[in-house]
Amino acid sequence: MHARNAHDEHRAKAASAPEADDLLASLEHGSTHPDASGEHPHRYRRPLLKSARFWVPIVILLVLIGIAIAGFLAAKQLYGHAMSAKADLEKAIPLVDTVQQQMIDGNTAGAKVTIAQISQLTASAEKETTGQLWKSAEWVPVAGPNLVAARVVAGSVNDLVTHAITPLTAIDLKALMPKDGAIDVANLQKLAATIETANASVTRIRTSLDKLDRSALIDQVASGVAKLDAAMAKIEPTVTPIHNALTILPKALGADGPQHYLLIFQNNAESRGTGGNPAAIAMLTAENGKISMTQQAGSQDFHNGRTDPIIPLDPETEALYGTKIGRYIQDSTLAPDFSETAQIVRAYWAESFGTPIDAVASFDPVALSYLLRAIGPVTMPAPFGETLTADSAVPLLLNEVYARYPDPAVQDQFFAAAAKSVFDALLTTHAEPKALLTALVQASNEGRLMYSPSDKAQADLLAGTPVGGNMPADNAKTTALGVYIDDITEGKLDYYMQMGIAASSTQCQKGAAPTFTTTVTMQNTLDPGAAANLPVYIAPGRFFPKGDVATDVYLYGPVGSTLTGITVDGQPYPSSAQPHLGRTAVKLSVLVIHPGQTATIVATFSAPAGTYGPLEVRRTPMVKPTPVTIDTPGCGPGKK
């Protein structure tokens, strides 16, 4: 029995062996099934090891694994580049502030050491972010915009150091200073070429930053962009004015022949749009760097109270400010466009004296005090003999003079003598260049130093800038609001006026069209008990009670905006808006503020959706500093 079973098992194994061999053969060669009859044969199949059905999925799988491995290695390499660049930039960007302060302090040696450190770091960061792998990854969704931003920041900082900061350290500010009563024009022309390179770099960087899609940036990258933005916000206000000045100065100083200028000395105690009543006017002549004050005049030297304006006025200006802006030279500074003021003053000068004028400049006693801070005390000649200092100039010129010299003609002589004394000291005193430049930049930023040339190229360069004395033509670089004051008291009471401005907008918030709000506070700081004892020339009491300040206030919205409402001390104010300078303007007539009291004006403008530059406020430069606050929720650095 057992033998039979063993025999049967052996036969079963023998029978199955060919089937196993046939299966292996079929994998290798392909065949019909061994039991298939001739009537039902299976279709011939390729060997599986040679079949696409076997290899295609395998190849795809291997390719995917390879891509994954390559992607992992590339991502790892890219991550390494990113971390290296991040580390370099985090060290470099704060050093930009350091080197700027070193340059301001005159520490050239220290600045050069810092620049070398920054250059090494930024060159390394730029190298890390400009490889082919990095550029290819910039097309990847989500990661791409962040890689672009990182590359732009790295390249921008390197550009800034190489083409802006490094050339600027080579500038010797002493070359700007007069020597033996003249400024070396050839040196200025060399400096102009240097600053042109720096300004081009700053412009490139600003353009690159403005093109970034910041909405797609992760926090770490956005932080780096914000830091560069903040650094640029400090550098641009310095480089641009210096560039403009050095571009203009060689020709302005008579490099190509004599140039004649009018210098208006504006009296802020009697406010006008661009500053104040032009108390004194002087003609300056420049030739090959040598400047001299060749003639002086006061308002009494011109034909005032004429029937018609001395030149045809802009219809919008006339509608808003009346014809007196062209009929009295004292009112030539009413409107906030200094180029229009310059045309009117040129016409008056030509009528009275005949000399053709190449440009008109403006200065005020507050700016004069800034200069005195740089050059030191100045003693006026006889018969006055007063000593002007940074602290005494403003109260003396804008208040005390009216008690000391009641005769208006003598007052004008005093103003003229003060202006000439400081001018002469400026040309002969060896002031510290940094201190002098700081004074001039501050005066320019506050609208106390303005310059309107007849040369179109120069005028175009200054268009829309504070030193040009006119508002921007659009909202691209800056979104400007305007607050301008015109005194109608016929006295000098704005010496006691304290103005404050708060501006806000929704320009960086998503949703509805933006709104812009200007809040102006005006406080008459005069002690009510002191009003009766003021000189008549300060507080005439002719049309308004003695000590009351009567003012016309003009408010301007951004380009393209419309007025939506205005209140005074919380009460709606009936007003109608008018177009002027491409903007909506509104006039508040005869706002009377009693001694010790404050008036608050709130104006709101709406504007269409669009792109708006950083918000700022252009304003009448007052005697007392005007605090300005800007609130633009959602705006980053450089966009506030």
C-alpha cells in the first residue's frame, strides 16, 4: 500500500515537471498552453521580460524615483543657497545704516571699512541667488515669487554699495564750500558726475522693489524686503536733492556765463501760500563760481495796487485766489505754485529795473536761523549793529523788529541788511560742510528754500519736489495733500500761530476706493492779556479785534480726488471745491481765531482705485514748527 502511494507521488511530480519548465520557457520565449488542442489554440504572446507591459511601468517608476531624488538634491542645494544668502543679507543690510551715519558724521575712514564688509557680504549673497538652478526655480508656483524677491534684494544691496555708497564716500564736501568768495565750478562738475552714478543706482533699486509681488511673500522674505525698503527710505531723500543740486549748480554758478537771480526773503509772520509776505528782494549775480549781491529792493519799489495783474494769470489760480496775486507784489506768494510766483516777481523786476532774471529763489527767517546754526553768529552793519544768532534771528526778524523800528521803510531796510549780512558771512566764513548741508536740506524739506529757474531742463528736474516749490503732477512717486495759509489780518500775528496736521488714507487697504483725510489744528498762542499792548504793525485791529488771527485756509486733495466733506470744529462747513494744479482744492474763507483758542478743520477726499505713492503733506512753512503725522494702515515702509 505504501509502495503504491509512493509510486503515484513520483508519477505526479514527473508529470508536473514539464509544466514548470514550460512556464519558464513561456516567460523567455512565449508559447501556447501545453494542454491546448489544435481547435482552440491561445494567441501567441511576447515573452514578458521583453514586453512593454513589464518594462514601461518599471521605467516610469524608476524615472519618478530619479526625479524625486534629483528634486530632493536640488531642493537641498537651493535651500543651502537661500540660507547662505539670508545670512549674508541679515548682516549686510543693518550696515547700510551704519555707513550712512558714518558719512553724515564725516567718518570717511570708518565708512570705507564698513563698505568693504558690506561689499563682501552682498557679493556673496548675489552669487548665491543668481545661479541657473535658482533662476529655474523662480518659475515654480509659490516658491518662485519668494526666490525672485530674494534675488532682487541681494542684487539691490550689492548695487547700492557698489554704485551709490562707495562713490558717495569719495565726495569731499569741502569742494562745495566757497574759497576766497568763490566756489570751484570744475570740482562741482566732477561731483555731479559721481552723484549721477549714485542716483541712477537708487532709481534702479526703487524700480526693482516696486515691481515685486509682495502679496506672495513668506514672512522671512517679506522681512528682508521691508528692511531694504526702510534703508532706501533713508537714502533716497538724501541722494535725490544732492543729485538735483549738483546737476544744476555748475551752470547756476555761472560756468557758462553770468547768471542773475532774485532772492525773495519771505516773512512767515504774515503767512502766504509759499511762506509769507515777500519783505525784501535782492538780485544776485553769479559768474564762474563767484556770487555777489548786486541790488536790493523792497515792496515800495514796485507798482502795487494796479488795476490789472502784471501778467495774465492762470484762470484756475485767479478763480481761487483772485486777481490781487498779480496786482500786489506782497501777494505774489499767495498760491502754492512757486513757479507762478517766480513769473510774477520776474515781471515786477523787469518793469522796475529791466534786468533779465535767470531764476528766482526763496528763503525765510527760519531757514536763515538754520544757516546761522552752521556758520555761527553774524553782526549786522551800522546803523543797526544787531547780532544774529540761530536762537535770536527768528524772534528778532519776525516780531521784535516791529517794536524797535515802527517805520515800514526802515523795517524793509533791516530785513535787507540782515539778509546781506548772512549772505556775506556764508561766502567768507569757513563753516563745517556737513552742518551747512544739513541746514540747507532741512530748509528745502520744509519748503523754506525754493528755486524756480527759467531754464526748462532745470525746471523739469525740480518739478514736483519741495525745492521746486510745486506739487507733484501725479500720485506715482508721492501722493501729496496740501495745506496752505493766507493771512488776511494785515498784521504779523502768524508769529503766534501753532499749526498741526494729521493726514490719513486707506490707500493700502483692499476693497473700496481710497479716502484721504486731512485734519488741521490752528492755535492762536497769543496771551489774551497781551494783545492790547502789541505794536500796531503786528496787530492793527483794523478789520478784526486786536489779537484775532484771520486766515484763509486752502486744502488740496490728491490728483484725481474729489471733496466729500469738510468740517470746522465738528460742524459742517459750506464750501465748493475748485480745480487747481490738477487737483481738487477748497477754500475756507476768513477763519477767525481768538487769542488762546484753537480751530480744527477736517477735510475728506475720495479717489478712484489705483496705485498711490507714499502719502505726504505739502504745506505753508510757518514760524513755529508744524508737527505732521501720517497714518496709512496696511502700507509698508516707503509707502506710508
